[in-house]
Amino acid sequence: MSMTYYIDVYGCQMNVHDSEIISGILESEGFSSTEKPESADVILLVSCAVREHAETRVLGRASQLGGQWRDRKSGKPLIVLCGCVAQEHGNSLFARLKDLDLVVGPDCYRDLPALIRNSERESAVDFRESDYTGIEPVRKEFPRAYVTIMRGCNNFCSYCIVPYVRGRERSRNSDSILSEIAALSRSGYGEITLLGQNVNSYHDGDTSFSELLRKAASAAGNSWIKFVTSHPKDLGNETVSVMASEKNICEYLHLPFQSGSDTVLRRMNRGYSVQEYLDRIALLRDAMPDIVLSTDVITGFPGESEADFQKTVDLLESVRFDNAFLFKYSERTGTAACSLENPVPEAERLSRLNHLQELQRKITVEESGKLMGKTLSILITGPAKQPGQQASRTEGNRMVILEGTDFSPGSFVDVRITRADGWTHFGEPVENSAIR
Ligand code: 5AD
Ligand code: SF4
């Protein structure tokens, strides 16, 4: 009988796609997936180490799962910790979690079937995988798909653990990326997101990111192309002009600025100034007046003064992002920022975070409100939470809910926005709207 596995994912889109790669590896070796952890032979947790909170959550879950089976007579499932926390702590996790069986880092997923069959307590955390070329991911979402274009990061922003747990930057071969995109488009995927820690530094021989983007647009046919994450220091003019000229590249960009103060940006090792960031935004808006922009910000980085923080507030107010992901600074052992002077007290990090959240909520509501009565093209993604409703996304990644419609997932529909509630909107199909 084939072994069954259950998989749970924490963290970013890269982890979500890694779990699809893990499924691809396991299923090609005869494993089959189950939605029920209690009946699985193997439970895999794909973990995130970017902030302490994420790490605590996944370790808590691993320990709770282990405890659940301790008193049972029937065999306990194998518990496997995958991902960035596995890479970060390696072997030492066995002492902390007595029911944990395997620890497998992001570059060792090809070993999973053998490690599982061995069923020894083992860790595999070497940096040896380039990019999982040749593995057919088992995609769990339709009609939205992820395609990895590069893995790892060389930037060493001083707060960030990613370069330590995901290793150095490597770009995937462009031909294999383009054929994957073409195949997804032929199978009806309406949205294809190119993934990498720093997509702008993609490089395969002579193929730069902007080149890849142009070719991706034509390989994708009518499907939308999005990409994450961009780094302000590497976002080139050429990329902006490809975005503006290629119809199916979404006019949407996630461009983290992290702090509005030049001194803080320098200590973060970000490689750009506030003015350079604002110049990028101006360039983007010149080329695409309706572009939807989102960002990431950290509050309470070591040494961030009240005046530095005020500059972050000013930047958030002046750019007016459509959406922002706001975080309070979290120490990550081994990163350069841990040894910086003048840590900001936890309570202050939190109160600055709350301040930004309130401000951004207001901006998001105001910007969404401007869409009332407008007609937007949306991609139907599936049923919404409430019965009788369907969910969809705009090219700018906004969620739009439709009531009483019955479109098939993957359809593009033109809708008029009737109500907005922050990032969630409600809309009704425009009569005779062309469905592609
Ligand atoms: N503390 C808080 N936020 C962090 N991020 C990365 N590392 C940390 C950290 N140590 C945030 C950054 C990044 C996003 C993915 O997570 O804003 O852009
Ligand atoms: Fe971390 Fe900076 Fe690399 Fe992003 S660019 S993964 S924040 S080191």
C-alpha cells in the first residue's frame, strides 16, 4: 500500500511553491496526499524563519502534533520539519522536539522519499540543490500558478536570515522557465507568478530579468504575468518599460522600502536612498499611471529614532501604497543587525507598528474607494467563503467578490466595482463582458 502524506505550509509564496515541489517529489515516488493529518503516514511542515513569531508557530505545531500521538497504540506518523527553520537549526531540533523524526532544509527535498523510508532520526541541511529543474510540481491552486525563476539571495540585508537559510543566488535556465509558462497557459492557468527572493537580479547567460519578462509575456499567451519580490536597487528602467508595453504583464508591483530614513536604510544594508526609491516610484507611475503598488516596512530596527520613524510615516503618506505589509523588527540570530547598538524596546516597536497599521488602513480604504463604479478586468479564482459568492483577483492583486455568478475558475470577466471594503471589493459583471 502506498504511503500517505499531509503537508502544512507557513510563510511566503516561495514556501507555498516549495510544498508543491515536495508533493511532486513524493508523488513521483508513489506517495499519495491526504487532507487529514490523523490518517497520514507522514506529516510535513514547511516552515518560515523570517521572524521569530513564524518560527515559534511552526515549532509549536510540531510539538502539538507529536503530543497528539504519544499515547496512542497505533503507529504514529513520521513528523518532518522542512524549510527555513529546519535549515537554521538542523540537528539541534531533535533535542527540542522529542517527537520530531526528520529535519530537511530547502535544498534537500529530493532526499525526502529515501529519508522517509529509512525512518531514522536524521537531518539533511546541505546547500546542494540548484533549482529543482526536472521536478514536476503538483500545483494545488487553480487558476493561479507559481514558477520559480531564481532561488537564494546575495544581498545580506542586515536584518534578514534568508541568505543564511536559502543560500546564494542562482538563476534557473530561461528555456525551462519559458516552457513551463507556456504549458501552464495552455492548461488554462490565468495567472502565473514568477518567484524569487530578488527577481531583478535574475541572470541566465545574456538573459536578464527584463529579457526574461518580455519572453515570458509572449510564452504566456493571454495569461497574466506577475512577479515577486523586486528590490528597489535592482529594478531597472528596462523592466519598467517591459511592464508598461506588454499587455499581459500585470501593472502591479510589490516593492519593499523597509524604512523611510536614509540612516536606517544604510544600517539595513539596503543599497538605496529614500530619494532613489521615490525616483523608482515616479518612473513606474509615469509609465503606468494606474499601477497598483504594495510594499514591506519594518518598525523599530536597531537605532531607529523617533525622527527616523517619522520619515517612514512620511514616506507611507506621500507614496500612498495600495497595500502594505508591516512588521516589527525581530532579531534573527546570526544576522548583522543583532550586533547593532541601541535596540528599540519591544513596546516601542509595537506602538510604531500599530501607528503605521492605522495609517495604512486609512490609505487602503481611501484608494480602494476610488474604484467605485469603475470597470476592471478580473480573473475568477473559485468559490468565495460565503455560499453563492465567487472570488476573483484584479491584475493589481485586489480581491473582488461576485454575487450569484457561475463563471468557471480561470475565466476573465469585466466587472463594475459596487462596494469596497479595504483590499476586498464587490463587483457585478458588466453586461456582455467579453469572457476570454
Ligand atoms: N524582522 C522583521 N521583519 C523582517 N523581514 C525580514 N526580516 C525581518 C526581521 N528580522 C520582513 C521584510 C521583508 C519581509 C519579507 O519580511 O520587510 O521584506
Ligand atoms: Fe532578505 Fe534582503 Fe535578500 Fe530580501 S533582498 S531576502 S530582505 S536579504
